[in-house]
Amino acid sequence: MVTPCPSSLVSPAARAGKRDNDQNLRAPVKKSRRPRLRRKQPLQPLQPCPLPGDSGVCDLFESPSSGSDGAESPAASAALGCSPLPPPAQEAVQLDLQTFRDYGRSCYVFRKARESHFHPRESLARQPQVTAESRCKLLSWLIPVHRQFRLSFESLCLTVNTLDRFLTTTPVAADCFQLLGVTSLLIACKQVEVHPPRVKQLLALCCGAFSRQQLCNLECIVLHKLHFSLGAPTISFFLEHFTHARVEAGQAEVSEALEAQALARGVAELSLADYAFTSYTPSLLAICCLALADRMLQLPRPVDLRLGGHPEAALQDCLGKLQLLVAINEASLTHMLPFQIREKCSLSPKLK
């Protein structure tokens, strides 16, 4: 006869109580709580605000999609709630002169040597459907888009460079040109911005005309055509270099140099939308924009045009066209500038 184990005589209720006591003896385990991520609000659509002027940048909010006129565009349909453009992203108000002393010259020499490799020439020569007018219309739309996202000027310059370089390699249909501009902006922001715009936000700006898959496919095509060579020297880089150089040489005070740099950025934005300025290299445009900004601000010691190492004929030709561009777009440029610089600069008298 087999004698049962004494533990088997314990009632089920007693065993349940014992388990409860054992659990009470255990140390409490603190549960790890993941931080709750708040859902970001979607980007609000751009409010149209047509700017006065006579050149392409006056239609900053007109949709560049083909087959749509002003009456049927999203800008015209929402024309009741016009609001001004948001100001550009705030740049650093101090110059890092020590870093410029250590690496400024070598960085400039390296980028100046690679400037011609990344400079697209006659980007519309192989385009049967894309014209200089449609390019101006697209970039005049991208300028307020980049301001709406508060992106850096470097992102805008890289966007235009990516767009023009791709146009030199592949014919683009007119109904896909806006998608190419948005894709170029996304590629540029991925290189520069800490928080680039989301694909959903960029597609919303196109009023749902394109899908996410179309944008991703075109992004792959652009990167393949450009051989993933994206580090182009831009006007933004050369503007910063010349600003540091003039302050280091004692040719301008820091505050004066920063104001001239901000005004030169506004002039450069106008030139980016004009196809006539694609023949000039970024370093040439940068030094001429800075020289024109000095004239408009009436600085006592203007920047030395010889800093860029360009021929005198090329400097005068580019400077003359920039003066004409600013004279035509005087109202638009005034609208784009920060208030403190807008009050100081003189657009008309020194340009005649």
C-alpha cells in the first residue's frame, strides 16, 4: 500500500493562499513605461499671397502643375485668407572666426576646385517640354515652400542644383515637373536639415496630384542619374566664406557683414529662379550679390570683388544683370527681407 505524500493532503484553498503569500514576498517590479509620442499636427496648406512685381517671383504661390490656370489653382480658390510669407529661418548671429582661420582657406580651395564639376550648363537644352518660364514658375513656388518649412538657404541652393543637374541628363514631362521639384527639395533637405519635411507634407503641397510611390521612384531615378554625387558647392557656402574673410581682414564689422550677407541671400534667391543666371558659377554669383548688398546698404567699405578670383569682365556682367533683376523685383525683394534690413537698405538710388 502506497502512502500518499503529505503535501497532497493540502486543500486547494490552502494552496491558493500559499501562492498569494509567495507573491506578496516578491519584490515589486517597476514596469517600464515608454514615452507617449504626441501626434504632430499636419502642415497647414500655404495661404496664397501674390506679391507685387514684374518678374517670375511675383507669382510665388501659383501652382506650377500643368494644365491649370490661375482661376482653377489652389491659390486662387483660397484667396480669401491671404497672409504674408513667414520670415526666413534665423541664422547664427555670430561668426566662428577661429574655425575659419583653421579650415576656411582649405575648404574654400577644395570647393572652388570642384565647382565646375557640379555646375550645370544649359540645363534646358535637352528639354522639349520644360521651358525657362516653367522653371521660373516652379522655383518661384519652391521659394515660399522652403520658407514655410523654415529651411536653410543651403537647402534651397542644393534643391536648385539637384534640379538643374537632373534636367541636363533626362527629359522631363511637363506634368511631372512639379514632382521633380518636390523630390529635389526632399533630397537636399536630407543632406542638410536635422528634421527634413515628411513625404506626406510635400505631397500635400501638390494637392494630391502624386502618390508616395511616384515620389520615391523619382527619388531613386534622380540619385541614379546623378551617381549619388550630391555635395555641390553652393552660393550659400561662398557667401559665408566671403563674409568671414572680410571680417577677418578687418574690412567690415561683424554686424555690417551679417546684414550684408542676409541681404545678399535675398538677391541670390531672386537669381535662383531666373534661368539667365545659370551660366554663372556659385562663387561668382555670391561675390556679386554681396557687392550689390553693400551698395544697397551703403556700407563705407564694400567687399573686394577680387576675393573670388574672377575676371573683371565676368564680374561686371553679372553685377549689371543682378542690378536689373533687383530693380524689376524691388517690391518682392523688400517683402522677402527681415524688417531691420528692409529699413536700412536703399533699393533704387544706388542701382541707377
